[in-house]
Amino acid sequence: VVLLDGEPLPQANIAFVGEDGGAFATASTDAQGRFTLRAARGLNKVSVAKFDTEGAEEWAATSDEEEEELLAGTPEEMAEGNANQPQPVIAQKYFNADTSGIQFDVQPGMGEVTIEVTKE
């Protein structure tokens, strides 16, 4: 289960990366922050990623011409143009297995693990 500041984190992407970057396994969390995956045996580093995608469709629909105008505009116009860009929900250190600080020694028959992340 993945917890953000003690609360379940739904729709987060999880990756377990085996030793030396070898085998990896990925999953997404459900509404209760739960996930299931088959990780490589041994030490695995873990990454967790989640973006707030509200408004992302509008942001993605920005044409190349509109984007060029925004980039040439004032800082306020640029900020307004990027307002709908997906933003990280959790601290970005968790997005990379090498910087997350999260690891598990995966063994056969292993039960549930809890991954705790923060906003900052």
C-alpha cells in the first residue's frame, strides 16, 4: 500500500527496480493505495510517481503557435499558459528509484509492504 502523508494514494505509479537496474516490475495503485506486482528476488529500489492531471487535456491541446506566444509573453502570461500543466502530487525525489530512499529485500512469499511518501 502507498500512503501520502498517512493517507492512501490512489492512481500512483510504482516501480520496483532489481539490483544493478536489472529486472523491474511496475504497477498502479487502486483507490485505496493498494497495488500488486511481482518484483525480482533480492534488493529492490522503489520509485513512486503521481501527477495532478486536472486540466491536463486543455494543456495538452495547446497548439505550437499558442505555446510560442506564451513563451514570448510576460512571466504572468507564461504562468497562466502553464496553469493546467500536470503538477507532481508528491516530492519529486520519489520519482526516481535511485533518489527515493525506498528499498525492499524481496523474498518468496513476502506479504504486504507499506510505502510512505510525502508532498515535500
